[in-house]
Amino acid sequence: MAQHLTLMAMSLIYQFVGVVLILTGLPLFWTPIPVGLILIAAGLALIVSNSNRARDGVRALRCKHHRLDKWLCKAERIVPHPFNRILQQTETDTVTDGWERLRD
């Protein structure tokens, strides 16, 4: 029971840190060196990796917007390990043949 509460508390802390990173990254996104993009990506990764609702939201966006889905599939191949695992958690089941997604 205590371990479950600890995991829930850590998940909430990670989600809070993710929101803080996103809010910090928004104004920095427009600077000549877009440090904000890195902060926003890290914040989104923290939120998606710790929230079922966020994963479902990203999955729904990927189903609705096929160009976004293709872009994220390409991103899975080039991002570092922890980030590609997070992107794989949001994959959709709409395309049964992986070659169609990799073609573009």
C-alpha cells in the first residue's frame, strides 16, 4: 500500500515538473537558439510517460492526424532511447503494416 502511494506521489511530481518545463520552455521557444524546444519536449515526455490520460490524448491525436503520426514514427527512429520508448507507448493500431508508415 505504501509503495503504491509512493509511486502515485512520484508520478504527480513528475507531471508537475513536466508542466513547469513546458511553461518555462514556451517563452524560450522564440529565442535565436530554441532552448525552449528542448524544455517543452522534456516536459511532454515526463507528462506522457506518467499519465494514462496524456498517452490516450496523444494516441487520439495520432489517429486523427496521420501526418503527425508519420512524423512521430520517424522521430522514434532518431530520438534517444528513453524518448523513443515514450513515443512507442502512444502508437496507434490503425496501420497494420509497418512498412506503410515508414514509406513516407
